[in-house]
Amino acid sequence: MANKLRLGPVPKQQVVKLTISLPVTLKNELERYALLHEQAYGEHVDAVILVPHMLEAFMARDRGFRKGAAPQRPPNEKTT
């Protein structure tokens, strides 16, 4: 039996495309995580699909972020 991972099964969600650059070592670790995720949950998931769920989990556990010093911006407001 495979170990359960912190991330859990990936839910289906509406998405917005965002392009990021990663160090090669982090990309390799994401791909390794995706393989472990597949072993744990029996469903192939591309590493790219895992990134938003990892960020969401990270932000949910960040106490400073949850306390929220900065006000929320409307969804399509650009920063200066």
C-alpha cells in the first residue's frame, strides 16, 4: 500500500493559465512528486496540474497570510 501524500486527490476546477519559470531541480522534484501521487491515488496526474493545488495548500497553512495584512484586490485589478 502506498503512503498517503499531503496533497491528496486532485479536484476538478475552473482554471486560469499562468506562466512561471522554475529551476530544473524543482521541476524534477515536481515530476517525482507526480509519480508518487500516481502511486498513492492510482490516477496519472501531470506535475503541472499539481502546482496550483500545492500553492493553495501552502497558502492555507501560512498563518501570516491567513491573518491577511494586505486588503484583497478585485480579481482583474492590475498591480502597479
